[in-house]
Amino acid sequence: MVRACVIAAVLPFAALPLAQAQTMPPGAKQPSDFPRAKLTAGMYVIDAAVAANDADREQGLMYRSKLGANEGMLFVFNENAVHCFWMKNTLIPLSIAFIRADGTITDIDEMQAETENNHCPRNNGVYALEMPKGWFAAKGIKPGTQIKGLPSAQ
């Protein structure tokens, strides 16, 4: 089984306040620079930033201080594998759904801010979707739910 560690973090989709923007390291991508995708989970519409290359996946949602109620980040991988996440430099708690190529959620985990614990799914997949902590539970979204609108995995 191949394990890929990905740094998961939290970045705002709107412009950052000046004080927060100054804390982003040189070369970090601004939240507004990530491509976007509109996803659906049942009747819920998700506004997701898309991290589909190594640099974007490594930065993820780092340095963000908040997410909107239906905002998240979709990680797209080029291999069907167990992709692990951690929360280094991630300032807000998140929930993460691990997703197969067909859009089926296989696992959901809760992640605390600024921790380095590994969060690994029990199943292989090609996507991971990070949302504000508790979002999936509050919407009744569980393993087996289909996520629609996913971009093609390379």
C-alpha cells in the first residue's frame, strides 16, 4: 500500500486582511489564485478551491483563519492510493472526506488545527475534500454519499 503524506491547511478564498497576508511565506499561493469547482453533496453546493498539483496540495489551506459555511478545498491526486493529511500551519479545525474516483465518500475524519497527527483513510482514493469542522456531520453526509462535479483526476 502506497502512502502519500499531504499537508492539509486552511486558506481564505477572499482577499486576506493585510496582517494575515503578511504571515504567508514568500511564494505561497493566495487563496484567490486556486482554481475553483462547484461540487454537490446531495442538495448541498460546495465552493471548493482545487489543489491538483504537488505545490498546491502541499500548501492546501495553510495559513487561513476562516472558511465560509460551504467553502472547502478539493485535493486531486494522480494515483489511486491512501493519501494521508496533517494540519501543520493550519489555523482552523477541519473535517476531511476521502473520496474514490467514482465520487463515493469512503471515510470522514475530524482534524484539529495546528497538529501533526496523520489522518489516513482506510481505503484508497483519488480525492480528498476539506470543509469546516463538523460540516459533513451537520449535513448528514456520511461514507457512501456521492460527490458530484469532481474534476478529472490525472
